[in-house]
Amino acid sequence: MNGSLPQIDLTPEHPNKRRYPRHKVDRPIRAAICGCEPFSNIPGRCREVGEGGLGALMSDQLYPGEIVSIELGPMLKVYAAVRFLHGFYHGFEFVFVRERDRERIKHFCAQFNTGQHSA
């Protein structure tokens, strides 16, 4: 899936509206739909991450507005709302974030801060 995602130029008509920069990554994640019985475990690959959310290719489509629990690592599980969907690529915004989790997310993102940010 190299380069198949739509790209827009950051112009005055399309400024970068993100509160936090996103960092390019390539790591596995798991998501579970909140309130779904039986328990669902949806694998995916995180492609970019920032302190406010992430972008990921998921093995199943989720619907905008759905709330999921995302496991980013062994000690980091967060809630996120699906905000964007294009095929199997999803944009998630972290929600219901506690202060201690915000610090963990910040530390998690710092390990990918190589100076290359995506918009």
C-alpha cells in the first residue's frame, strides 16, 4: 500500500489542523470495539502516531464514531474514536484520556520523534 492514500497540500485552504504532530511508525496494534459482545480483537498496523491520535490499517472496517480500546504496547492501552475511514485505513482520536495515560502516550510518541512528521 505504498502511496495509495490521498494526500493534500498544506495550503491556506488546507492548513494542518492537528493539535499535535504525527510521527511515522510501522508497528502492530490491536483494537477492541467497546461494548461489543462477544469480545472482538481486530489486529492492525499503526502507520503514524501523535499525542492526539493515530492512523492505522486495520484488518476489519470500523465505523466513524465508534469507540475502541487500542493496545499500543504492553503497558499502554487507550480509548479512541474512529474519526476517518478510507478503505481499511482509519484515523483515530484518543478520547477519555487520563493524565497518567497522557504522559505514557507522550513518552510513546517521543520514541518515534525523528524529525520526520506527517501532516
